[in-house]
Amino acid sequence: MNLEGRVALVTGASGGIGRVIARRLAAAGARVVVNYRTGSEAAAEAADAIRAAGGEAISIGADVCDADAVEAMVSQVVGRWDGVDILVNNAGVTRDRLLLRMTPKEWDEVISVNLRGSFLCTKAVLPHMMKRRRGRIVSISSVVGTSGNPGQANYAASKAGIIGFTKAMAREVASRNITVNALAPGYITTAMVEQLSEEVRKAVLGRIPMSRFGAPEDVAEAVVFLCGDGAAYITGQVLGIDGGLAV
Ligand SMILES: NC(=O)c1ccc[n+]([C@@H]2O[C@H](COP(=O)([O-])OP(=O)(O)OC[C@H]3O[C@@H](n4cnc5c(N)ncnc54)[C@H](O)[C@@H]3O)[C@@H](O)[C@H]2O)c1
């Protein structure tokens, strides 16, 4: 229970990887905020499941692209638990299409949730972390942020942006004892990967040295490690969670 008493905000935690990250942080002792985009009922279930397992959790609806909603969410967390120690920028979307057919709206939606959302949430929690002179920020990038992927120019740009953002922020807040890192998952079995056709799944598996897709738990374990005291001297890093795909 190395995160006893820490307050952790996980964005987009109603499903997929975020839900497992929230569960795992709670199991390590953190008090967890399950953020969800307004309209999702799964977040309340995710928080209920954490409480049923003996953890502490609340769910708060806020669109991560909306600056006022993000500020209001963080104020609510600070009002209840007196601060924020951990932020996991997990909320993300895809709008895949070859660039010649990609609409400006599809470009903007992906950049807005994945990159602007990470900026807004980081900006909102930072004053509270600086006040306590400690903090952990982990953002979920992707292998495609460095390798690129056809049909995902918007997504790859957003995930590459997260890497640059992470490195800049790591330098900006290191003196305040706040670490800022990114994870670069490969193919993790969630709704995002289940959309792939059988043919594409087979082709992808053939390129993964470990010959399996990752599990959300593989990502969550790395988050817990980076948020713990053992990772106090690790900042500005991008850790691949990809079964060797990007080696
Ligand atoms: N699944 C993979 O293989 C994989 C690989 C690399 C990176 N990732 C990244 O991991 C993260 C989680 O992905 P996932 O596979 O669990 O996908 P998912 O679609 O299951 O989860 C994404 C979550 O983000 C939430 N969300 C979307 N827009 C939001 C908004 N505006 N405000 C708040 N929440 C919002 C969704 O409701 C959902 O809960 C994403 O950032 C994704 O890009 C996933």
C-alpha cells in the first residue's frame, strides 16, 4: 500500500485502461477520482466497484477539453480531499482516417481531447502539487507517437505532442519535487483494439515480439510504479509498454 492517503485523479477512467488504472491506484491505497465525460454511467459503476473492494473513490463528470469544467472538477477534489497528489492523463479518442479524407473536425477532436485535455488537467492540478511540493503526473501517450501509423495522423500527432509536453513539464517542475512521465502502450486489449478487423489483428500480433496484446493491468502496474516513492528520481521519461513492439 505505498500510495496510502495520496489523492489520484484519473481522466477518462470509466472504461478500458483508465478504469483498471483507477482500481490499481486504489488497491495501492490512493483515494481515487474517476473522471468521465459527462453522460457516461460507467464511471459511477467503476467508483462503486473500487469502494466495494474496500478502496476510496468518487466519480466526477467533466469534459477534459473544457477549461471551466476541469477547474471545477479539481476544485471539487481539493474541497473534499484537500489536494491532488497524482494526475493520470488517460482520456483519449481516435478518429482514424487517411489524411486526404480526414476532416478538420476529426483532427481537432483528437488533438483537443488527447493534447489540450492533458494541458488543461495538468494546469489545473499543478498549483496544488506545487503548494505541497510533491506530485506525480503520468500521461498516456502511445507507440504511434514516435513510430506513426497510417490513418492516424491526428492521433499520432496528439501522442507525440504528449511526449514533448511531458519533457517540457518535467523540466519546469522538477525543482518542486513533481515528476512528469509518459507511458507509450502498444496494443492493449480494450474497445480501441477490439475495433480492429481479424486480418489486422493477425498482422499486428505477428509484429509483437511477445506475440500477445497487452492487458490494461500491464499499463496500470507501470502507473503505480511511477506514482510511488521508488520512482522519485525518474522524470521526463517515456516508458514503452508494448511487448517489444517498438524495440
Ligand atoms: N488500447 C490501446 O491499445 C492503447 C494503446 C496506446 C495508447 N492508448 C491510450 O490509452 C488511453 C486509454 O485508452 P483505452 O484503450 O482505454 O480507450 P477507451 O476508449 O476505452 O477509453 C478512453 C476513455 O476516455 C474517455 N474520454 C474520451 N473523451 C473524453 C473527454 N472529453 N473527457 C473525459 N473523458 C473522455 C472515454 O469516455 C473513455 O472512458 C487513451 O489515451 C489511448 O489513446 C491506448
